[in-house]
Amino acid sequence: RRNGLTAGEMEFINGLNILVGPLGALLLMAVDSLRRHSADTVQRNIMLALIGAAILAILCELAYDAYANAPGAVAYAVLYASCFAFFIFQLLTFSIIPLFLDYAINQDMGRLKKLALLMGALWTVNLTFLLLNIGSGFYFQITPENTYLRGEGHIIRVVCDYLPLLVIFGDMLLCRKNVRPEHILLSLLAVVPAGVSGLIDLAFPGVRLLWPFFALSLLFVYLFIVRAAYSLDSITGVYNRRKCDEFLDELARAPRRKPYVFMMLDMDRFKEINDTFGHAQGDQA
């Protein structure tokens, strides 16, 4: 005991100190995503799935912290179940990141479905090994003292977890014609902090940097999306007046002046649609 607390209680409090911040940030992003109306519902749904998988993984880790080193069969069952579920949701989280980035770059549902099948195959391999782990301890074990112990196949799980992050850069090479500088920045913000912190956690057990850094990465990505959304018309998805002003400012500050042309398009009698059928139908038109 320390300060009147058992070792298990201290472990849980330390887990709360580390994970409550990332969990709160993810919940706020989820709530804001649900409230936000965007022309691109696919991107919004992928982001919500990514946040949801990360939240479930963090909750599994908190459940483990709550029962770590506690005696009894109930504690053993909770620890095993939380580890089992954590390895499912952690890989699911990392598997959704390539989907999000690929869609941000290409806006192609065909490519997205093919990449989703690849990530699904990887997730199935991981789930198969997790099921084989029951009774064999190939991936991990919970000792009689109710502590976590890595299994002989631990490296396979690590490869499964971090392979999606490598897939991101391979996917960008395949679609490099569509990749712009902001896409490279977005990918680095999404991958580097989470990847590096995850490797540190593997090399030095107990450091637990993964989820704080992952939440930071996702916050960077989310701010990038919000900033981009403010520059788009919510109905058509094309750039709005705000983006036009930014473009004009860039032209004014350019070191070399180049000739440019403005063109305006006007649709005759479009107002009659709004007046006759209402603005909702005008939006659809």
C-alpha cells in the first residue's frame, strides 16, 4: 500500500491520469463531428469510425488498469477480455487511418473499397491469431498473479498493428499524381506521432505514450479537416468566398506578378426554383 491505496488502485489512477485527456479529446471530436453538417458524409463517417475505435481501445485499457494485479477469477476474466478486445480495437483504429487518408487524397469510392478489403484481411488474420491464443498463450498470457505477459507470437501482433501505417505511404506512391503538399503534411501528422510513440511503448513497457500522441495526431488531422471545410460550400463542395479571398491574397503577395482571368457564371431563372418549390428543392437543384 502507498498513501492508503493498493498497487492495483495506484495502477488504475495512473491509467486515468494518462488516458482521461486523450479520451476527453476524442469524445469532443466525436460530438463535434456528429453536430457538423458536411457535403462529404463519407469523410465524416470514416472520421467517426476512427474516433469510435480509438475510444473503445482506450476504455479496454482502462478496464485492464482497474483489475491489474487484483486477485481472483473475476479479475482474470476481465483482464483477459480487456486485452483481447484491446488488440481488436487497436488494429481497427490503425486500419481506418489509411482509409481516411486515401479518401482525402483520391475521393474515389472504388479505391476505398479495395483498400478496405485489404485492411479487413489484415484484421481477420489478427482476429484468427487472437482466437488461437485462447488456451495457447501465443499472443499474450494473463499469469496466475493476474499480470500481462507477452507471448511468443507477440511480434506478429506488432506487425499487424503497424503495417497499416506503412500501407499509407505505399498507397500514396501508387496515387502520387493526386498527392499534393497538404496531403503529405496530413499523412505525416496522422502517422508519425502515433507511430513513434507506439514503438517507444513497445521498446519501453510502461511508458504509455501511444494514446496521448494518437489523440494529438488526430487533433491535428481534425483541425485540418475543419479548416478545409470552412473553405468549401456545404452544398456543392466547391471553394467558397473565404477561399477566394485567400487566393487573392496569395496573388497579391506573389513575388512575380502573372496575368490572370476572372470568370463569372450565372444561371438564368434559377430563383424561380426557390420561389416555386422552396429553398430545399433549390439546394437539390
